Amino acid sequence: MKHLVNTWFAEQLSEHGMYTNYLADHHPKQMPCLEIRFIDWEKAAETARRLEMRLVAVWATEGGFHEQDEGTYVYMSFAHPEHRHALVRTLLGKTRREIPSISKHYIAASRMERHIQDMFGIEVTNTPDERRWIKHEHWPEYAYPLLRSFDRNTRMERAEGEYPFVQSDSEGVYEIPVGPVHAGIIEPGQFRFLAVGEQILNMEQRLGFVHKGIEKSMQGRTAEQGVRLAARVSGDSTVGHAWAFAQACEYAADIRVSKRTSYLRGVLCERERMVNHIGDIGAICNDAAFSFMHNQCLRLREDMARQHARLFGHRLMMDTITPGGVTIDLSQQESSELIDDTRQLAAEVEHLRTIYADNPSIQERVIGSGSVSISDARDIGLLGYAGRASGDYPDERIEEAYPPYDDLDVNVPQGKLGDVATRVWVRFEEISDSARMIIQLLENLPEGDIQTQWHAPEAGVSGFSAIEAWRGEIACWLRFGENGVIDRYFVRDPSVINWLGLELAVREVPVPDFPLNNKSFNCSYSGNDV
Amino acid sequence: MSAALVQQLVDGFAALMLLTSFALLAQHRMLSVLHWFAGQGLLLAATAAIVAYGTDNEELYISALMALLLKGMLLPWLLRRVIRQLHVHREVEPLMNGSLTMLVALGVTLFSFHIIQPIEKTSLLMTRDSMAIATACVLLGMLMMITRKKAITQVIGFLAVENALFFAAIGATNGMPLVVEIGIAFDVLIAALIFGLFFFQIRTTFDSLEVDTMNAHLIHKDDDE
Amino acid sequence: MSSASVQIIQAVMLLLFAPLAAGFVSTCKARLQNRRGAGVLQPWRNLRKLFKKEVVMAHHASWVFRFAPYIVFTATLMAASVVPALLVDTPLSLTADVIALVALLALARFFLALAGMDIGTAFGGMGASREMTFSALAEPAMLMSIFVLSLSAHSTNLTTMITHTLNSPFALHPSLAFAMVAMVMIAVAENGRIPIDNPTTHLELTMIHEAMILEYSGRHLALLEWAAMVKLLLFSTLIVDLFIPWGMTAQADLTGVVIALGLWVVKVAGLLFVLAVFETSMAKLRLFEVPEYLSGAFVISFLGLLSYYMLEVGA
Amino acid sequence: MNTAIMLALAACSTALVAALAPLILRQPVAQRTGLSLLLAVTGLLAMIAGIYGLVLGGDALILPLGLPWLPMHVRLDALASFFCLVIGSLLFPVAIYSQGYLRDEPRLTPLAIFMPLFVLGMLGVVLSDDAFTFMLFWELMSVSSYFLVTFKHENLENRKAGYIYLVMAHLAGLLILGSFAVLYAAAGSFEFSAMRDATISPFWASAAFLLAGFGFGTKAGVVPLHGWLPEAHPVAPSNVSALMSGIMLKVAIFGFIRVCWDLMGPGDFQWWWGALVLAAGSSSAITGVLMALQQHDLKRLLAYHSIENIGIILIGLGLSMLLAHFGHPMLAALGLVAALYHTINHALFKGLLFMGAGAVLHSTGTRDMESMGGLIHRMPWTAALFLVACLSISALPPFNGFVSEWLTFQTALMAPQLGGALLTAIVPFSAAMLALAGALAATCFVKVFGVVFLGHARTEVAASAHEVDNWMKVGMAIPAVFCLLLGLLPVLFIPLMDSVPELLLHASLAGSIHAHGWLWLTPIDIAHSSYSAPIVLIGMLVLGGLAFWLLHPKGRTIRRSVMWSCGNPHVNARMQYNATSFSQPLRRIFAGIYRPEEDLNIERSRHKLLADNVRYAVHIGDMAVQYLYQPIGKLTLYAAKLLQHEHQRGIHAYLAYTFITILFLLAVYI
């Protein structure tokens, strides 16, 4: 594992005349934090942008531990393909309740800034978008749930209000409100289209309908309890979230897990990648009314879920990862069974792939629909398959190369056109690559313990991790408080960023192609509405 | 098989011939174009065989066999290989206003019907009815060459014209003399091979098979000179 | 057995078998996709459930919305009773020729589209717009293929057309083949099947037929669903009538009717099975490729016309 | 002098009296009542005269009026009777409607003078039996309608429309005059009877046909000569629009039939005449409906539909011409009857539509469909009657539009009877275009009814609209009833108009049409095609009633609830489809024809991925205006500029030109 890489960023900042202060102690062990002055906040983001770093996340937390001053800190994190992650923070102090927006440089920051604004009551100045985001209009204006002073059991009266969607004052334009309740069994979220006939002029999302208060709810839990909650941030990437949480805890507590543990985690994560990609490919085909593929994919997905239930005790592989280890182990026989299963699965998917690729009617639908250009993808910082399809290839498995990926050769499929077809293609590629890696991991499964003794770090210690889950990079930052309980937990699901990609992708497509595009991104509502 | 049935079969094949010409014109995808082209070749072979049977012309059986091997199998196979090797087999070629092309194609068909009608009346061959269709198919092949952007589809258009001429030959004279036919067949084969070589050459030079791009390159070159 | 009673049997049969036909198609599709499926009776169960359910209607729904299901249902049923299924010459078959039959279905569609717009949702209007646009573009192809069919029979009356086909010696008619292909393509479009519309979708933004009836519930919805099923069976019967009428009886005697019934079931089932295969192997077209599909149908039927003059009339 | 022509002349006199009445009646109320009453009487008289004339035959008469050497010849033959009937059957309800419609009109006098004159002009044209009388009344009709178009002359739009209308009407008049001149040259007399008897060479016949075709075509709004129509019709008061669209265009059709069928006769027809008329008809039908689809001004939309329907009538006429040329008088008669049937149908339903549009305009004060919505709740009667017209114009059974289109289809299906490869393919093609036009018309009227009457009110004015008074309701109800009756009982009505083909083509359909009783419409014979509107209607009523009765057991009420909005509590009127959106797919599909100028402006001042405001506008110009009128206008301007310096030469130059012209004419003619 490489360490202390963000000296590079610190140097770059100093070169641009910004004063930086290293905070090695009590900060993410593998990634010490840079503290900068409040006035340099926006400039630092601008510099990062100029250095072609991508934004990972922006979040806030109340201080008051150890060396920290009382008052609110705002963090941001960037990543660079070679120079990896950098963590930057600034102190707002007790009285200052505002922070300049960095959305000008990173549009993806806008929603996260609005999240800070909604949850902490910190005004983001000079922001392109002042509307509320995660806190819906029926919450009273004065309620700031993530403040320490806000009791988690507070009951509030219902406020009235309406979200100010972008409007059109032209006569021929109409609005389509789709959602929050959808006809299918999908999560709630509203899409508001401005359209003329079949031509979409603009599409806006309104999310937050499944806001579960996980960040608040995490406060006061131990790591062992917390990982169970983290695993439920988004059900379809439970392994990814649990791993990100566990790894952040481990970094904070400076615990190294055994090689066997990391291999098993890798297997779980890649199986999760496969199962979701298979399901999504089927669903994409179903949205184009090609139900043959849908049913075959459903079948494969169900087979996988049953296999998981048998081997890992849960169809979705929930609660298989704990801080310091995993809860499941594979015997020699189980391991070879899983190898066979994966091999067979990969072969079946390959077979389906030829059917898919050689069926002109489905190809006509997916090719050229909902393209996102590489420059737009970079602007947004699209993650996972959405980024890879457009020609931007961020992958934590290569950039961070956390175990077990330091032992593996990850092939990143390199798309270019950024349309639905390419997103599907990337998924097919990833399925076969995951299968290859699972087999490699299982064949070389080292002996060892699957659980390292967990001990909570002292109060004020924080950890940061980035895990390449199936949807893309999950970033997780947490800080421990007194008695080994978690004091602040922040998680950024890749959906938070990729949702913007969908808004962009559908601006050029006719209305009935929206579901196809939506499914090809398949962002998580729950992961966004933490 | 009665003469009437043979006549009907020939008519039926003529109609299918017309259909394949239209279908070639309407396809978006490289591979679909190729499939229809292969179908047209098989159709030609079948027509030749039927006419051979109907007229007891043994040379025509050889023509039928040649059509089957060359137009129904070899050429499609060659082109398929070219397409696969150039990695364009999943490409979609946008049509220039598909419905308008179709209307023009209908007009062309009507026109050939109109001009062939007087000739047909004088002909007494059993295949006379298909003359108008053969003429239409020739024109449709040309239309395909005009409206297409990609070099490969243009070549298929060219080959479709050749198919139509072959069909016309069967229709008008119950087939050309065998020697001529074999000569033409080889010409076509060699033309196809040369085209195939050209594609690779073009691809390496221009990195595209679109005629527009080539024109642009040529014009650009002219400017440089 | 009088021809009037056969007429009634026929109409009731089309009405009652329509859900079975819809069920048959979905069962076939399920089997083709390696699923067990819900069985051929499922549409019947759905209808029964819907008929029992309460009707919920938007506050400002007008009488157009309220009566549209009845108009749609009766217009479709009226059209269905005109189509001979067993007996060639039924009393009602003269009520409307093929053109009038198409117009009856157009009447049903007109009210369905209006009902879609009555509530004033984005989806209803969207469905109405799509339905009316595509059906308008389908109309020339439909008429052209009727035209080709009427050329040899010199008639647009179904009875006369069927009798003509039954009485003329068997021959290969390229023009009829073209007309049939065009008619099948149009039937697929008119019935909102894949690749034009997906009858089983739940995605509002992609719907055509379903978008218009999104606001309906209870018995109103049941009537509309039933009408759609009748329409599918009607088109199947029409295609069978026009292109493979052999087996229909000219006399209203019991044996003739029974044989005709058996053959009709076989023919229609065959056609529907083909539809199921087709639907399984196809994805839905992109919306703006539908006009191309429909103009393709028009071109094919026009080719039928041309090949009639070129090949069949003789010079 | 028989009763029929006496009644017809009485109708004319009543119209004249009505035109003079405002000179005596000064009170607006009196003027309004006088106008409505007298026009209603005119309409009624014309209607009765028409029926009398059709059943019992008419008469010819020489009036002691007009020029000394050319007294006015009038004649009420079958053709004139039929058109008298058409005029009367719409004029009567429109007159009743006007009583209500003009209630709030402060300045009535011009309307009260010119509307009767306009009616008089139309009646006169129909009755005239010599070219001079014809042209006199024709110009009366044109000029008085010009004043009606510019009735609200304070709007620039109206003055502009009026100007274009006047220019085009005169151009048309000139061409028609040319056609009469050709016929005069052959006959040596202005009297129609002389023209009928004269023989004319094929060349001059074609010349007369072309002149008449373009002249009457301009007046009827045939594409591409239609440019004035969508400008002039919407700006006139709605009751006038109803008359202009409903019957003035038909008078042009009358003129065309009179010149081609009557004055020249089927013997002179050449095959390309029919083909030309067919082509003009098909292109008018398609262009009219396509343009109509893209309008959101309600009356402008209806005006474009008039072009479409004129196209349908011309398709019938063209088929009739072709069939007559190829020696099938019976089938030609079928085509003619189809065209005439559509003529009266269109008069009825288009009149009704314009009256309905007038009612909406009266109630909301706007013609813009995008600001209406939900009017069915505020104006239930208007909505129901308007729906009848929508169903009729969309050619849906059991209403009248379907019958005439069905008859046209039946005529087209006779194409195999024609000679020539091209014709046998072109006729089905134009039938297919007719099918397309009909289906697109249905699309358009779903849009009209859906956007105007259904859904939610889009603006405040629409939300506070009110139902119109009883006069207007009755005025609209009469044509609605006729629409249904003509749709249900064509078998009774067609024999009534059978004397027209008998007169013009010497062929009668009376035998075949109702060979099987009043229930069955069998244009050729029962084996060929048949249609029974009464059975369809009764069947549907019985089945529908049965279904309703079975499904409505006692105690099963309908629960009313909020509409489904995907769980989104904040619903507004913008969340429904609008007219621009409804026709967007067609706009895109036919983009090559429309060439829409789309103006999409998404403001993104904050960030290039964030929209602030979305503006969209689309403009579709009329192709004819863009590619025909404007170039001609420019060319004229250019020529005028070239000639400009000639003006500066003063009086002597002009005298010289005149002198040279006289010399030239002398040289030529002597």
C-alpha cells in the first residue's frame, strides 16, 4: 500500500500560493488530511480541477474533538488517476455559517453542497443552485438534522411548500411529472420533464423521497453495529457499502485484515458486480420490450441469489463483511463449487451476449441512444460503467489497488461513445472480467483467519476509504467518538454523481427512450437519499 | 410440374426478387443488407433452375448452380468476412430519409412497368412477365448505390444490379450463352475481390469507409496541392 | 341451423374466445422464454377481477370519459360481428364492407384517444397523440392492401371476397402474398403489439395504448381490455378469412359449422403462435422508426398492386 | 315559370331586402333581428327551392334586368337546385346562430349590408344562365365577402388578409373570365345554352378547362393556390367564416362543374384533365390536413381543413372525369355523386365547426387553442354539438362524412376499369392519400376536441367560460342533426340528387343505390360493396345499452377521486398535453414537408449543465406562401423597380405606349 501520496497535492497547492497544514494525527491513517484556510477554499478546488483531479465528495461535520476546534469543518476530497486521493478541509469556526461554492468547478458538488445546506444550515454562497435538495419542503426551514443539537427523536410539524422545478414560459411546452410513485417496483424519485411532444427539452430529478437519516442514525453506534446499517445504504450494493465502511473503520483503527479475508471480500464484491450487471442487462432489454433476454437474465440472477443464500447465508450477501473480517468462509469444496458456478455463469452470459449482439431489433434501440460525451463525463466525473462507457475510466481497483486487487490484474473496459449500447457493452465486459477474477481469487485462496480482532480507536480518529463497488466508487468517511462509537459517518454512493449523467444523457433522446437510458445508468435512489 | 405452375413459380420468384431489391434499399444494418443480398442470390439460383426445368434448357442448370455457388454463397461469404474483419458488422448506416427513398423506388418501379409494357406484349417467352421487374430491380440497385453512404453497401448495390441483369437475361432470352455467363461470373468475382482489397486499403488510409469522408479527404488533398 | 343463429354463435364466440386468444399468445410467449406462464385463462380471470372492482374516476372526468369504454367496446364488437368466421354468408356481413369495418375500428380509436385526453394528464395525451399519429400512417397501407385484395374479387364485401377465393382454383398469387405481409404488419401495429407497442409494459413514457387507458379502473377498464382482445382476434380472423379461408362453410348446417369451427381454431391458433414467436424475437422499435415500418407496409402492399398488374393480369 | 324557380328568386329578393333593411332599421337590435330573420327566410326558401328543383325539375327565365343587349338569364336546373339546397341548408342555421352571435356586436351596419349581399351573390352565381350574370354575381360575392373579411378592420392582420383575399379573388375572376372568353369564342354568345350547344376544339377545350380550373381552384383554395384562405377565413366573424368555408368554396366547385361538365360536357374530357384534378385533389387533401395539424389557432386550423375537404371533393370529381373519359358513365356518376355528397356534408359539418369555434371564441375571447381546455364542463352543449361535427369530418360512421368518403373509395376501387398502366397505379395511390388524409383529419380533431374541450382549463378565461345562448345552440343543433341524418339515410338522399348526374352525365344511380331498400347502401351492387348505417347505429345502441345495463347493477356507484399524478401532490394545468405537443410526432415525421423553424433556447446562465428557463417556439410557414407567393411578389417588385424609370418619362411616353398598342391591335385584328 502506498502512503502519504497527497503530498503531491499539497505541493501543488503551495505552488499556487495556498497555505496548507498537514494533519497526520487522528486523521485517516492512509491519507492524512490537508487543512487549508477558509479563503483558499474555492481556489483549492479550482487548482484541483486544473490538475485534472476528479471530485470525490464534499461534506461537513461538526468539530469539537481532540485538536479540533468547536465549530464546523467542511471537507472535500479529490482523486487523481496516478496521485490518488487527497483530503482537504477547512474550518468555518463557531460563528461563520457559510462556505463558498465549488460547483463552478465541479458541478457534481452542487448537490452535495445543497445537502450540507439542508442538513447543517450552512449557507453555500455563490452557488448555482440554491434550492433545497435532500430536505423536502414539508420539513420546516429551521430543522437541521445533522447538527448535534438536533435530537434524533424530534417530531416536527408539517410545512407546506413546493419544489421550484425549472419552468418554461413557452406555450407549447408541457411538463411530465413521472414519479415519485412509479408503476413498476422501483424506488421513489421524481423526474420532471419539460417536453414538446416526444422531444425532451430538459429533465430534472427530484430525489430524497427515501431519505432514511442513515448519517444521523449511525451516530452512537459501534462499528460492529454500524456495518450492518452501512450495508443497508443501498440493497443492491450491500457488499460495496459494507466493505467501504469496514475498510474506513480498519484504516481508522489501523487494523490490517488477513489476506484470506480480503480475497473473500473480493469474491463477494465481484459476485455482486456480476449479479447486478446481469439483472440490469435483462432489465434494459425489457425496457426495449425484448423480454427474452429479460427472462434469461432473471433466471441467471435468481440462480446466483440462491447460490449466495446457500454459501453466504443471504441472497444479497448482506452482513457478510464486518470491521476486521468477514463472517463467511468457504471450504475447499464450496470454493470449487463456486468456481464451477462462476465459470458456467460466464459461459451462459457469453451465450446471451451473442444473442443480444446479433439481434438487430435490440441493437437498433441501444445504439446511439443517450450519448454522454467524454468532456461532459469528465465535467460531471461519472463513475463506474457510466464513466467507462464515455471514455473516462476511473477505477479504484487500479488507482487505490486495495487488497485483493493489488494481486490482480483488473481490465477496465474502455468505451468511447457513451450511449446505451456502450454502457451495456461495458457491463458485459465487466461480467466476464469479474468471473475471471473470482476464479483467480478462489483458486489462489490463501489460508488464514477470516477475522482480525476489532478494537475501536480513540475518540476523534477518522478513516476514509474508497471501494470500487459494482456501480462505481463508494467513498466513505467516518470519525469515532467517545466509547468507540461512531460520531460521524459520511458515505457517497456513486449514484450521487451518476444521476447527473442521466439528466444529461436524456436531453437529446425522445421521451419513450428515457426508461431505457434510466435503466442503463441504473442509479440508486436509496444510495442517493442516505 | 405443370407449365402453369412453373409459370406461377417464376412469377412468384420475380415478385420476391422485387421484394429483395426493396428490402436491400431499406436496411439499416450491414449484416441485414448482406443477408438480403444472399437471399437474392439464392432466389436467382432457384429461378434459373425453374426456368431450366420449364424450358428443358440444360445449360441453364449450370447457370443455376453457378448462381447458387457464386451469388448465394461465395460472394456473401466473402463480403461477410470483409465486414467482420473491418469490424463494421454491428454498424448502423443511417438512411437518407427512408420513406422518401421508398417512394422514389416505387416511382421507379412504376416507371419501368410503364416502359416495359409495350415490349412485353411482343414477347412470347414464358418469363416475359418478369421483364418489367428485372428492369425495376436494375434501377433499384442503382438507386441503392446513389443513396448509400458506405462503400460496402454501395458495392452490394452494384452486385444487386448485376443480379438483376442476370435475372433479366433469364427472363428475356432464357439465359445468355454459357460462355458469356461464366465470363461475367468471373468478372464479378474478381470485382468483388478487388473491392474487398480496396476496403482494407481505404480503411488504413482514411480510417473510415464513408464515401463522404473519402471525398473530403480527396478535396482536402487537392487543396494541399 | 339458420344463418342468423350461426351469426349469433359467431359473434358470441369471438367475444368469448378473445381473452383465450390473448391468453394463448402470452402462454406461447412464456413457453418460448422458458417460463411456465399464467395459463390461457389468465385474461379471463383478470377480466372477472376487474368487473368486480369498484370504478374510481377523476373528479373532472367528463361524460366522454365515462361513455368511451362502452363506445369502444360496442364499436369493436360490432366490427367483430361483421367478420365471417365460420359461415361465409352471414346476415350482418353485408352491414359493412372492409372499409366500413376499418372505419368502425377508427371510431373506437377516436373515442379512446379522446378519453385519454379527458383527464388531462401528460400520459393520456401522449398516448392519444402516438396512437392517432401511427394509426393515421397505417391507414394508407391498410387501404392499399384491401385494394389489392379487392382487385381479383372486384369487391370489398367480405363474403364476396371469401367466396371468390374459395371458388377460384388454387394458384400462387404474388400480389396476395404481398398484401398479406402488409396486412399482418398493419395488424401488428393496430393491435399495439411488439415491435410497435408493448402491451405488458409498465413504463408510462413508452406506452401507447396503455397510456390512454391509464386512468381507467374497474368495469370500464375491463371493457377496454376486452375490446383490445376482441380486436386482436378480429384481425386474426380477418387475415385468416382473406388469405386462407378454406374450411369455411357456405351452408349453415351443423357438420359444416363444426368443421369450420375446428379449422378456424387451428388457423387462428397458428397465426397467433407466429405472432408469439415474432414478439419473442423482437424488441420494440424506436418511436420514430415506427413511421418507417408503416411506410414499409405501404410499399409492400403497393408492390402487391404492381405485381398484380405486372404478373397476374398478363400483358 | 314554375314554383321552384319562383322560390329561388324569392330567396334572392329576400336577400336583397335584407341588404337594404339596415338603411331603414337603425337600432342594433332591430338590425340584428332583421338580418337574422331575413337571412333565415332566404335560407329556408333556397332550401325548399333546391328540393323542389331536384324533385320536380326547374325552369329557365329571362329577367328584365341587366344590360340592354344582354338581359339576365337565370335557370334552375338540377345542378343549380342542388347548390341552392347546399346554400340554404347552411344559411338557415347560420342565420339563427347569428341572432345570438351578434348580440354583443356594437357596430352592425356593415355586416347587415354585406352579409345579405354576399348571400345574394352566391345565389345569383348558382342561378345564372349566362356568363355576364355569372360574373356579375361572382364579383358581388367576392367584393362583399372582402368587406366581411375586413369587418374588424382595426386589426392590421385583418386588413392584410383582406388585401390578399381581394387580390386572389380578382385573379380568380380574371381567369374565370378568360375561360368564359374561350367558350364565348366557340359559341358566339354569352348565354350558357349557346355554349352548351357549341362544339369546341380539343385545344380550346383544354384551355377553357385550365383557365376554369385555375380560376375556380383559386377561389376554392386548391393547393397551391390556397394562400389567401387560411388568412381570410379566421379573421372574419365566425358566422361569416361558416358561410365562406361552408358554401362560398362550394360555389367555386359549382362553377367548375358548371363549366366542365355542363358547358363543355363529358365528351370533351381528356384523360389528363381527370389526372390533373385527381393530383390537385390529393395534394390539397394531404397539404390541407398536414397544415391544419400544426395550427393552434382554432379557426385557422378549420380553414386548412376546408382545403383538405375541397381536395376530397376534387378527388371525387377527378375520378368522375377519368371514368367518364374512359366510357363508364355509371361509375362517373358515382364519382360525381360522391363529390356532391361530400359538398353538402362539408357545408354542414364545416359550418357547424365554425359556429362551434365562434361559440368558443365568443365565450373565451380567444382563438388560441393553447389557452383553452376543459370547456366541456363549462359549455356542455357546444361541446356535444362540436363533437358531432368532429366525428363527421373525421369520416367516422355513422355520420355523414364517412358516407361520402366511402363512396369516393368505392369509385377509386374501380380503377382496374381504366386503361393505362400509370392510371391504374395512380388512382389507388390517390385513394391511399385520401385514406391518409381522412385518418390525419381524425388525428387533428382528436387534438382539437381534446385540447379545447377536454382536460383542465389552461388559462383563467377558459376556466370562466360560459355556455352560449339558445339561438346559437339551435343554430348549431340543426346542422348536427343533418350530419347524423345524412350519415344514416344516404339511400334516401342520393336518389334526391340523382337528377344531377342524369343532367350532366346522362347516367342514373337510382337503380343500384337503393336496390336493396333504404337500409342498404349499395353503390354498384350488393356483391360489390354495401354499407348499412342504420344497422350499425342500432347494433351499437343495442349492444352498448346491453353492456351498460348488465354492468350497472343497483348500488354500484362510481367513486370520484383525484387523478393519478404518480403520487405528485402539486399538479398544474401545464402537466397535460397541448396542441403543439400533440402534433409534434407528425411535425418530425413530415419535417421534409413542413420545414419547421424550431427555436429552442435553454438558458444556462449558472452552469452549462443547469437550465434556468426553457423557451421553445416553432413556426411552420405555408409552403405555398414561401415558395410561390413570395417569389412572385418579389419578382413583381423587381419588375416594378425595373419599370420605375419609365414612369418618370411623363405623359408623352404614356400616350406613345397607348398609341403603339392601338396600332398593334389594329394590325392584329384587321
